[in-house]
Amino acid sequence: MSEYKEQFIHFLIHAEALQFGEFTLKSGRVSPYFFNSSLFNTGRMISRLGYFYAAAIQALEPNASLIFGPAYKGIPLCIATASALADHFDRDIGYFFNRKEAKTHGDKGLLVGSHPKSVDRIIMVDDVITDGATKKEALNMVQQLSNATLAGIVIAVDRMESNTEGKDTCMEFQNETGIPVQSIVTIEEICEYLLDRKIDGKVYITSEIYQRIEAYLQKYKVRP
């Protein structure tokens, strides 16, 4: 496992953004773990989070020239990621995000930041991908406003499970659009790394918790 992935797992634990127990999801499924990206809510945490997105982008698309964050959660992510690319990887590239509604005065339009050009290779950053609908809407918007290439999407955690229709959202999106979806880590990588490992003197995934997550994945997992 890459070092940045291991560091990200530690980051998730310290931020308490990854929790274990019993959680009823929006889908109605009862999950033995929960990823809460809203807990990345301080300057230091969002700055650190940007580094992990930047590291994943370096692995996925080192020639990316723009970072796009769909409103609303993607807005701080694209800014933090662009800053991290400059600070940690010496790549000073642009970022942009969209408004939910076009502004009719001042700097009019749907986009804020560096406007994409036809030569640009764009990476979209977001916290998760659920049904893929919002990603497709964002893709269509960018394509309508420019001829730039959306070269990939980076999310934080891949749950590796089917959507409510029993389909693999990430693979379905990739097959429909030809755009790869990359996560910083998958739930399997998290489990394999944390199993019986002490972090600050505490084991977060015991054998019992691991078995509960494995049982959940056996029921809903869509990828080997």
C-alpha cells in the first residue's frame, strides 16, 4: 500500500471521520462503519485533506491542468487540492467550481475560478460517489461550457458496494463516460491496514469488527 494511503487512514482515524458501529444509511442499509467527510472542518484538516487528494491525482493523472470541485462539498476540496499540488508537488495549476445558479451580475456565469480551455485535462474532486447522477450533471455542464477533457474523478473513500439498483456505481460511470474514478483508499484497504493494528494505543478494527464489515461486503460488494 502506498505511504499516502496509510497516512490517510491515520488521518481518518484522528479526525474521527471514520467510525465503527451500527449506522443506518440513506439507502436503508445498516452499515458497520460510516465515513463522515463533514468532520474535515478546520483549516488544518482541510489543508491536510488536500494533500491526500493531490497525492492520488499524481498517481491517476500527473498531467492534470485543472482541478474542479462540484458545489457544494467539492468547493473546499478543489481549493485545498490545488494548494497542496503547489506546496507539495511543485505544480501550480488552476482550480474552478460551479455555482448552483448562474450569477446575473458582476462575474456572471456558472463557473468560478480558472475557466477551462480546450487543452485542459480536468480532475474532479468530491467526497464520495453514490448514484453517479451529480457527477454526470457536472460533467455535462463542463462539456457544455468548454471543450476541455475530464480526465478523472478522485473521491476519498470507495465503499465498493452496489447502489440501490444492485449496480456498481463507479464501474457504471466509467463504462458510460470513459472517465476513470479513483479513490484515495477503499474500505478493503482500510480494513486490511487497521485489522488488529494499534493506533495511539487503540485497536479500531478488531477481528469482530472486521468480520462484521466482511459480512456486510459479502452482501453488497460488487468488485473482487
